[in-house]
Amino acid sequence: MVKEIERKLPVVHVCTIVPISLTVGANRIVPAIAIPHPLGDPTKTPEEEKAIRRHLVEKALKALQTAVTEQTVFTD
Amino acid sequence: MAYRIVHYINQFYAGIGGEEKADVGPEVREGVVGPGAALKAAFGADAEIVATVVCGDTYFASNMDKAGAEVLEMIKKYKPDGFIAGPAFNAGRYGTACGGMCEVVSKQLGIPVVSGMYPENPGVDLYKKSAWIIETGDSAASMRKAAPVMAKFLLKLLRGEEIGSPADEGYIERGLRKNVFYDKLASDRCVDMFVAKLKGVPFETEYKMPVFDRVPPQPPIKDMKNAVIALVTSGGICPKGNPDHIESSSASKYCEYDITGVNDLTSVTFCTAHGGYDATYADADADRVLPVDVMRDMEKEGVFKKLYNKFYATVGNGTSVANARRFGAEIAAKLADAGVNGVILTST
């Protein structure tokens, strides 16, 4: 899906298993937290969890504003 | 003397449990467990499964290096002559774990390794260069057919017998090239192929070119403050009760949901249709998969102009590549027509 979307629009893939995203061919990748809760962490308080999610979304938006020429994983 | 084999399987085939147990760490059991019985039957007296290592799929996929090292230590103790993993059919995390273990064992112990997967399993593209992967069907229904092929092929490797072509042996092409002598000159063979092509008759190339299926990156968003951003997910987020019946695996469709006025996804309003991960956390708070709450906050703060008022969701669990491609193309066309400038796609 990510590749077909990339044909029309810039897209960032926020996902947990980065090697699969790289194999599939996503160009902008933001590593997520865990498979059942990629943008959350139920072991934290709701406030901490939302802060984690905010941080990931900020990274995703930064990735969308970054020019890339090849597959790029956006870490901290 | 029989060859000593160690078998790798996941928590499901070991009878520990389904997705709710997918985060269990590795353990080792003496002898045959679950699908090992079918392999044992095929090995006969030639090889013996001395131990079975079991690991949860989520545990492995989330800590690949650590889990690989832990499982390797368990395997080493049994001094195996060969290693067999799966078959994983079309289970993505399981295939990734099987392929990852084959790679580690092959590199560290230098023994023959075999797995079995459906060609669309993501583990195939990740590991076909490191391991022999026997082609299987997409579900455990093909176990009876797959197990003997895997077992016989491993015996062949153990005995150092010559390995034939993918079509002859049943493994998935690894991109290996092999020099072969023909009686017929290359020029003759080339003309034969050309004539066959003109006639529309099937022929087989001797020098397959790799297929690079890549899409060039789009230019970045220049003016985020005026951008419309859309959310898309393969994590199966949908209104509570899954009104459109998105399938929990092998999804045949994606759905479009209006989130006008929705500032937060709650356990009362949204859930996941996904059957390939433990749904507890997404059902309790779907923002953990589709971050609507945070996107609304940022929209209000003016970080970007607008969160597009519809999101698109499907279940990425054994979904065929053909369907995923179609979903992606249709979603992209709709988003582009709606004036969306960029997309965040989340996957579990």
C-alpha cells in the first residue's frame, strides 16, 4: 500500500517491523513502539503515552518535510 | 547414524496460545512438538529431531537480534547437524522469525538450514538469499504436502547431494547463478528462444534479471502549515463492531471512515478488526494505532492546516500483494483528488 500511495503523494510509514517495511519498499520510515500498540505504550500513564505518540507523529511529519533520495529510516 | 536436527516453531504451533501469547520468549523442548511430527515421519530413520525451540512471533519480531541470539544458544547445546524452521505458510512475523533463525544458524553454526513459506510471506524477500525456503501453500492446510518436501530437501543438503533448479526441488528462487555446460552453442540457444518468443511459445531464460520494484520518493512537503494530512492504516482500525466486516485476515477490502468532529478514538467508538495481533490495546484505545487524538491537537495548534476528514483502513494480515496494491492505488487516487498533501500510514 505504501508504495502505491508514494506514486501520488509523499507518505511516511510508521511501523514496528522496520526490516519488512524496507523490503516492501517504503521510502520514509519511522520505527514504532510495538506490534499491538505501534503509537502507544499501555505500561505508561495516559499522559506519558500521549507524549510518546506526539513524539512519533512529530517525527512522521518531519519525515514528510525531508527530501530523501533513497529509503530512509528516521530515528531520533 | 541419524542426523541430529533442531526444529523451530512459534507459540501457536507449540500449543501455547494465539495472539494473546505471541509475546512469550524462547524455550526449548526435547524431541518433537506439533508440526515436527510430520517432519519426523518424513525423516524416517535418516534424521532425528532432537529438540524443538519455541518462540512467540511478536517477541521475535520485536527483538530480532536478541531473540536470535537467545535461540541460537539453545540450539547450540544440541549440537545439531541441520536446522529446520516452520513451515510458516503466509504468517508474516512467523516467516520473519523462521528466516531470521535460518540466517543466524547458517552463519554461526555453518550447518544446512531449511524453512518453508508461501511466496508472498515477507520472510521470503528478507531471507531467500540466506536460506533455502521451500514453497508452501498459504495456510496450514498445505502442511502435509510441505513437510515431506522440506524434510527430504534438508536430507539432501546434509548428504551433500547436488541441488537442482528451484522448479525441480520445490524451493523459492534465491537469485543464485550457476554455470552449466550445454552441447548447443549459446548463439543457437538464443535464436531458439527468440523464435519461441515470436511464436508465443513458452521458453525459459538462462539469465534472469533481478526485479527491482521500487517507487522513487516524492518530494517533501514544503509548506506544512498549509498542508492537509491524511491517516491510513493496515492495523484494522474501524468503528466499534466492525460494521463493514473487514476480514480479520486475508482482507478483501479497505474501508473509508469519516472522522469529522472526532477528536479522540475511544473504546466505545472504535476498535480493531485485525486478527494478526493481540487486539487488547487497540480495542482499549485505537489512537495507539491511528493517532487521531494527537493529530487533532496539532491541527488546533496550527502545525499543519487540516487533518483530512476521512481515514482509510484495512487489515494487513496475510493480505495478498495484489489486493494490497489495489487498495493502495485506490486510496492514493482518492486522497490526491481530495487535495491531500501527505499521508501517515501506520502498520502494526
